[in-house]
Amino acid sequence: MDYLKSVVPSQLVSERGSNLVIINPGSANVRIGLAKQDTPFNVPHCIARHTTIIGKPNLLDQMINTQVTTTSQQVDRERAFNTTASLLKIPYLDGSSSFGSRKTARIDGYNQPSTNTKKDTAFPWTDVFEDEPSSLPTSETSAHRSEDNADRAAPDVTDSGESKRKYRNMIFGEEAMRISPKEPYTIHRPIRRGHFNVSPQYSAQQVCEDLVAIWDWVLLDKLEIAHSERNKYSAVLVVPGTFDSREIKELLTIVLRDLCFSSAVVHQEGLSTIFGNGLSTACIVNMGAQTSAVVCIEDGVSLPNTEKILRFGGDDICRCLLWIQRHYQNWPQLRTDVLAKPIDMLMLNRLKESYCEIREGEVETAATVYSYEDGMPAVAHKTNLTSLNVPPMGLFYPNLLVPELFPQPPRTWFQDHENMLEETWNMDFGGGNMGLPVWDSFAVSPLNPKKEEKIGLAEAITSSILSAGRIDLQRKLFSSIQLVGGVGLTKGLVSAVEERVLHAIPPTEAIDTVEVLPSKMDPTFVSWKGGAILGILDFGREAWIHRNEWMENGIRVGSAKKYRDSYYIQAQAFCFINS
């Protein structure tokens, strides 16, 4: 501990962060980087595999329904829009009229368009061809195949008279999302809505293989860590609170067996966020692309009954943006399909990030949208986007957001006969809840996925904090709300959360202050950075699992070493932070 008090933080990060890889998997993106980096590589969490099957859909999630399909859902959505538009005081909505009778907007002195001048550029289609290598080995290990495929995935492809063009076997990240639907590829998304995307069409084995391929490509192509060097590196898994015990166990197997790291430890996103922003007690609101999660942390320990999982995120805001523009007839006559053409989702996400904000009045702007048709060059269309403050309000009025219906994972998938949540470490460092079993805070049933709440963000935050118990702790949490995740960058969201949470608190509660604390870094990467800090400050590594132990013994009943992090690590880190 004397060393911790005397060492310069930058020196500590340099010494201990150079061989520590932090992996933060999400539904839409995976963030991977060395602990010594300021920010990680943020890569779309998808892979496109070449297929020779005629008629196979270009997206494996072909059963997902991205449209409102019932009359009641449509009515609920239009009612939610009218409510939101009224609250935002959009001037061209008649209070007595329905959604479809909105008056035509005008651009004049009273109706100034947005001043956002971000240049809109088209996304190029991915070149799916490569040069035929002169020779290929007859047999390769799966790891070497991944490395070879990563090398072949380089974008520089030439077509000389003597070289033979062939399809690339696998394409990763944003390049996979920019593949034309006419090309013979199937895009796989191994994680969806905060869980492994297991379905009758997508086996658990294939999900794991795709995760291995994507992560291995990032390690090779972005971090330049060869397979022969992996035994010199350790990994920190920062996992979403939505994951169940079996899913985390599979991730550990991927990291230790398939990616060949020497050791690994697991941290939850909520706890990592606390360390990423240097806090000790806060209500963490993590808003990702497909799910949002709320959990309260007291003195570095998550409170067991405060966790709320919400089934919406940034991707749903993008779809809501498209729905509103189409109903206003502001969207050009384009075949925009976020399911069949992921490149359209890239375009909508950029429009959302550039122009959507929460404030009163009409928010509109002139923008350029693009049509992407069957591999043809993108065609630009000028249009006027209106009501850009409505889509992000779907966070508070979930009926605005499109429900997704897709096959649930087989029930047997959640059966974990080696329950890794049993006999967790009991350590008492005094104060707070530090004497509880280490992962009571995230105990889940091994037979069922975690329950999702069908409420808005303000209600979820209020319910979570009021479940914390003591009034003094509740007051502290209401004044220490932390917004993280990509959606946290939405302009005007902080004031909207403060106002709506304050109104959601029952009048019988003696609480009159709600405050959202500013993030010390990009909210997208706070959880990843917290995982890096935890990994660097964990000198004892009592909770780390080594590769040979995992491969030989897996889970050892009665052992102190478990697959998740321990109170000991948290106490050690807080001792350093507070020293």
C-alpha cells in the first residue's frame, strides 16, 4: 500500500496496463483496448460470412419483426406521439387532432431550422473480393484461420490481369454492415438485446464461434496482438448486467480457451462505471444500443434489488426517427430497411447523433439522406427532417419505440448445472453492505433470463432508487445519477432526466432534489475505462482465473476463485482512490 501512495498514476497505468486487455461486449458494439489506452476500439459487434446457399437471407435475424403489427400498438404509438408533442410544445400539432392530421411545417423566421452543419456523407459499399493467394495450407487451427481471415479482410484489393478474384470468407465490424444485400453473405449478430442471440436459426455453438472470430480479428487487426503473444496478456471482461451466469461462463471459455489469454476476471458494467468516473455511490443509468439498465451502487457495492432492465436503446430511437419522418411524408420515396440493409441503420444512427436533441418547440433541419440499392452507388436526397426532439423522448414514453418480436433462446440454454453463483466469497471490510456474499447483488435464476421492465426511463430510475431503502441513501442517489452509454450523449437529455425523475417521485417522499452528475469522459467508454482501472489496481488478483485452471477444472465447488470480481478488489481500489 505504501507503493500505491507514492506511485504516480500515469506510471502505474504504463507499468500495469500494457499487457492488460479490457473487453466490454455489447449488443451493437464491442469495445476492446489495452488498459493503458485512453479510449478503446469501438467496433460493430457483427460478422458477415460468405455463403453458397441460394436464397439464404442476408441477415440471420430474419424472424425479427421491426414494424408495429397490431392496431392497438399503432394506436398506442400515435397516442404517445401526441402526448410527447404536446409536452414539447410543437407548434403545428392541433391538440384535438390525431397524429396523422399534423399541419405542414414551414421554414421562416418563427420556425428556424437546426443550425447543425455536420456534413452528411454517404457510406461506401464494402468491397467483398480479395486476390486469390498463391497457396493455402491444407489444414489450419481455428485460431490461425481467424488470423488469416483478418489479414484477408484488408480493404486494399487490386484486380490485376493475372490475379483471380474471390469472395472474402469473413468480414467484420462496420465493413460487414456495408455489404450489399445482393452479395452472397449472411450477417450474424452474436448478441442481441443484452443476451446471446440463440435461436432455432442461430445455435449457441455458432454464437460462440462468431464471438471468437470477431474478438480475434480486433486483437489481431487493431491491437496487433499475435496468437503467439497472447500468453503474455490478461483480460478483463466488463459484462452487461443483462448477462446470465451461463453466458458469462461461455465468455470466460472464449477468452481463456479460444483466445488464449493467460488469465481473466469479470466485472459488471455498473460497478465498472463507478470506477470509470471516480465515484463511490451513484445511480448508474447505462443506455446502450438495444437495452438500458439501471442499478444503484453504494460504496462500490451494487444493491441487489435496485436493478432494472429496459428493452430499448439507441437503435430504437433510430427506427422511431424513420417512422416519424415517413408519417410526415418528409422521407423521400426510398426503400430504407434497417433489417435487410444494415447500411441504412448506419445512416439513421448518424442522423440521430447529428440532429436529435431534447428541447421544447419545433426542432427541424435540412439534411441529406441516401438511398442504397443493390450495390449501386449511393444517391443523395435533400429533405427537411422535422420533430427531431420526439424520437429521444421514447426513452420516457416507450410506446413510441418499435417493439421487436424474435425467438426466445431455448429454455435449456439457461440451465446451468454448474451454477457459478453458489458459494461466493464472503469478506467483510466494514461499513455499507460489504459483508454480503459477493454477487448477491447480481444473483439470477439459472433457468430464466433476467426480467425486463415495461416502464419508461424516469419511472425506472425512480423505482430503482426508492428500492434502496434508507432515506439518506435515497437522497444521495437522487443527487448522484450517472448517465452512461452512447445514448447519454443526446443533447438535452440531462435536463430532461432531472425534470421527469423529479416529477415521478411520489409526493409522499421527502425528496426535492434530483441531479445528474456530469461524466468525466465520453459516456460511451466510461464502463470500459472503469474495467481498466479495476484491472490495474488489482494487485493481489485473488479472483482472477488462470487458463490452465479453467481448462482443467472449470468451476471447483468450495473454491474461493469465482468467475466474477470480488469485494476485495473493490476495497483495494477504493483504498487507493481515497488515499
